[in-house]
Amino acid sequence: MNESLNLLFDPLVDYSLLLVMTGAAVLIIALSYWRQGPTSLLRAVFIVSLLFVLANPSFISETRRYLKDTVLIVVDETDSQKQGEREQQTTAALQALLARLEKINDLNILRSTVRNSLSDEDGDKTLLFKTQKEMLKSIPPSQVAGSIFITDGQVHDQPSETDGSGPLHVLLTGSEDEKDRVLTVETAPSFGIVNKETVIKIKTVDKEPVETAKTIVAEVKLDGKVIKNVAVRTDRITDIAIAIPHGGANFVEITVPELAGEISLQNNKAFITVNGIRDRLKVLLVSGEPHMGERGWRNILKSDPSVDLVHFTILRPPEKQDGTPINELSLIPFPINELFERKLDEFDLIIFDRYRRRGVLAPPYLRNIVNYVMKGGALLEAAGPSFATSLSLYKTPLSDVLPGQPTGSVFKQGFVPLLSDTGKRHPVTARLSTPKERENWGRWFRMIDTNATAGTVLMTGPAEKPLLILERYGEGRVAQMLSDHAWLWGNGFEGGGPQGELLRRIAHWLMQEPELEEERLIGWVNADRLELERWSLDPGPKTVTVEKPDGTTAEVALSKDENGIDTGSLGITSPGLYSLSSDTLKTLVAVGRLNPLESRDIRSSALPLAPFIQQTGGTIKRTTNGVIPEIRRTSPDGLQAGQNWIGLRKNKSYEITGYSRTALTPPAIALFLLLGILCLAWWRESR
């Protein structure tokens, strides 16, 4: 507490009138003195006293409570601060600083810590000034003593000018003359064509006191396996060509050797994810006869820009003899020999849509299709009523690869397609719709009665008979859809159903797209967590072993979601390549940005902050083993730093807790004095 005494005038008349009276008084006093000389002085005293009384002076006594100033402490705990002994230096400096500040009675301490975030858009930067700005919002500017940063100097949000919030001092961690080798990826494709090369451009820079160009050898890994070593010249861009072996995510890891004495190996590696896509998928669609569902297949395949569709509908079988002259026929002849003999292996998928034996395809051509499947091809049969007759494709060499054997019967009553227990877990059908949406699927009205002699039944119809069967033969795959009424879903009959998505997934499974594999382990980053999914036809419990970039491992027990898929998650704090394994499955997940700003230069340096610190009147002092400069309270207009000390402003802000007012001219006393002076003047002048 403290008191302050101030003189206050509160005139009994208006200020303007008082000024006029004062001016008139000056003229009267001057005129009296000119005419009567010193004998008029008592009149002057009376007039001045009267004006003083009218001015009504008072003493105001204030009781003040001085407020504490606040010092801001921002601690840098970003990734670059984890190198060498910086973490220990930061902890020691913070403890020493707090111990000194807590001894200063008129000072509050406000502290905040800055870390990198995997989820934040700016999570790869050190944003100390942003944190300082947020802290300043809660403090009146008149109570800010200053700010102290504990950092390695690599700060990425330095403002262009000071905001007047007092001196900013930096306690610098790390050591002088550090060196580091930094690998950066100049360009990297997000996608690559399967079985073709893509180029990644890298650059390596040796950051050291005397930089000299060197030739080093970079190691390149693909999906965890070393595929090549490449000679790299530092300070130059190097092209690395990589062949994309498969669709889906391809994980490329590039590592350059250690620079002798460098501060960290963290930025000697780069992780790139290249998604493999097929150049063009070539599909052969053979329709046995026009029908309502034919347009559905064609529309779905034509809507995919990556698919080249070759479609033939057999409108006129060879045995048809109706006497039509040859020159009047406008039908395109079916190029059987070219498609099923010379160019069969060029197709990624063959679809028979309601096809029946009509003498068009001879058995040798159908045997070629069987061999095509065994060598890695894909076959889909969308069966029609003829599949239950003697004209069935099952009566041909294709029976060797078709998993559904017809019984000769056809179901013609309405039914709602259902997912089998396996179908609820299979990637092709598991998430077609939610369980509630499946209750509103529309009905179909025809299904070929078959017995599944092989394969996996994903969908069923009446009497739980197979509706959709998938099977692997040799290196290839086969699917059977045992109804030609899927088009009812596409037309929205009775609410419809996911016809387009179902047919698309079947086609992509047949063409061995990785995201539709039955046994699959995947992971992705969501905010600061690693999300895990384990797909399997085995309903038993699953766990995933996660190997972190630092070599430590964690076991994650998975739980089933509403579709029966095993899911789980793990909190993550550091970027790098995470290795996932479950049973015999293994995969990789690259976490973090391609070239994080935080790792481009992690050397301890005062240079990035020095110009701005000088503007605030602060200073930069290197700290080791908890040794910090002396702390002094300073005048806001004085020096804020010296050779061995740092200053914090003493603002002397206060709040008024009470006041009293004492009049200098109480009315009774003022009247007595004025009358006394008036009488004295009369007595003096009467003589």
C-alpha cells in the first residue's frame, strides 16, 4: 500500500466566469496600484483571496495498491530440442530461472510449453511467438515485465516488428559450431504407374562451419527391403528412379550416411508413400443376349476412366438361318480367334453376362480362358436362367474354375439378398451398407439354384443358397453372381440397394486390388493417433504389434466394429516409419510431413532471433548446466540487458483502493479571513 497527495481545484462558479473575474481583478489591481501606489496592496490581497476561495482548492489523498508485473516464460520442447543434451539443458535452465524469479515478490510468472503436433497444420514448426501472443491476451500491457524464451534458436514465426510488450530474452540451449547432414526431398510423386518407373528428386546438404561438397551413397528401400544404392553429391539434386511393383501404398525409404560428429541422424532419412495405380485396365464383357441388367454392367465399367471396355452382345448366333441376305446384315462379326487366342492375355478381366452355349465359343477357346485364369487372369460370370439348363457354361471346360454347380432349378419368388457371416467380414461386402440400411434393401425375383463346390459364399438368397461366390484358382480369381436381377437395385425398386458399389468391388477384387484383400492390415494417421484395421475371415480376436521409429514396440488389442472388422488405435508423438505386424501380415505407415520444417536445420543458433531481440532491448545468452544470467528489475525507459544480466521492467502499475478530500478554505474560515482583510484595508486607507 502507498498514499499519494494531490491538489484539486473545484470552483464554486463556472470556470469561464472565474477566468473573467480573474482578468477583471488583474485590471483593478493594476489600476489601483497606478493611482494609489502601495496603499492599494491590501485591496489586491482581498481580491486574490476572494478568487482563491471561489476556486475552492482541496487536497486529495489516494490510497494505492501497487500491482505485480508478469514475466512470460515460453519453453521450447519441439523435436529439435530433443537432440544431444538440449532436453537436460532446458530442464536445468528452467529450474534455475524459476528459482530466481520466485524470490522476486512483485513478479508473477506465466509459463507455457511449445511442442510439435502431428495433427496441426503448422505442427512441423516451432511457433514460440504465437504462444507468446496468446499469453499476452490475458495480461494488461501495463503489467508485462518482459518475456524469456528457452530454445535452441530455431524459431519459425518471428514477427517483423516488436509489439511493445517489453524486453524479450533468450536462454539458448545446445552448443556452438554444431554440424548436421540434412536430406530433403525436392519432388516426389503421390502416384505411380504399376510396373513403371517413377522419379524421386532428393538433395543432401552438409551444414557445418566450412561446407565442402562430398560424394556419398544413399540407401533406397521399398516396403522395408533394400532395392538399390545410389551415389549422391552433396549440395546437388539427385534423381532416384524406382519401379512401382504393386497397386496401393508403396513405402519408399531413403537414407544417407552419418556425417562425422553431426548433431542428429533424424533428418538423414526421408519417407515417401507412392500409391501404385494401374495404367489402363482392359475388360472384355461378353453378353449372351440383351437384357435389363446389361446396361448396368456397361455403365459401371464405362464410368471408370481407368477402364478400357470391349463389349460384345451376341445378337445373332451362327446357327440362326432366317434367309436374310448377307448384304443386308449390319451386325459386327464376333472376332473370336483374335480375342480368345491371340489377345486373351491382354485383358485384366473377362465377364460373361447371361452367356449360354450357342456354338459361338468352341471348347478350345474356353480351355484358353481356364489357362488364362490359372496364370493370373480374372473371370466373372453373371448367370442367367440358361445356367440351369443344358446350355450352361458349367457344361463346358469352364467348370474347372466355376465354384457354383447348378442343380437345374431356378428360384423365381421375391427375396432380399443377405450377407453371409463371412460376407459381413469380407472387404467386398462388409461395408456396402450399415446393418440398418441392409434392412431396407429391395427384393430380387430370380436366382439360379447352385451348390458351392468351392470358394467363399458372401451373399445368399432363398433357403440360404449361394448368390455371390468368390474363389481363387492358381494365380487368378473367379466370381459368380447367380442372379441377373441386380439391376433392380440400380433402378431403385423397393428402395434399391448398392448395385454399383457391389459390382465395382467384385471387379476390383478380381483384378487383385490391394484394398479388397481378405487378409489385410492397414494403418493411417488421424490427428495424433495411429488408427488400425485388421481384415480377416477368421472371427477370432486379433492384436497388432507396432514398432515405432525409435525401435520400441507396443501391442494393440483390437475390437470389432459394427461390421465385424477388427479396429484399434495407438497414440503417437513422433514422426517416422511405423512397422505394423499381425499374424503373418506386415505393413508400414509413414507418419509426418515429407520435409518437416523443424528438421531442416536443427543446429543451435542465435542468428535467426538476434535482429528481433535487439529491437525489444533484450539479449541472447547461452545456457549450460543450469547457469543463467542475473535477473534485475529495470526502469521501462532504461537498459534491459547487460553483459551478465537480463532485465525485467518494473512498471509500477497500481489500483486506487480509497481516497479522502480536505478543503483548504472551509466556508467559515474563508469568510472570517475575507472580512478581516477587508477591515484591515479600510482601516489602513482611512488613515
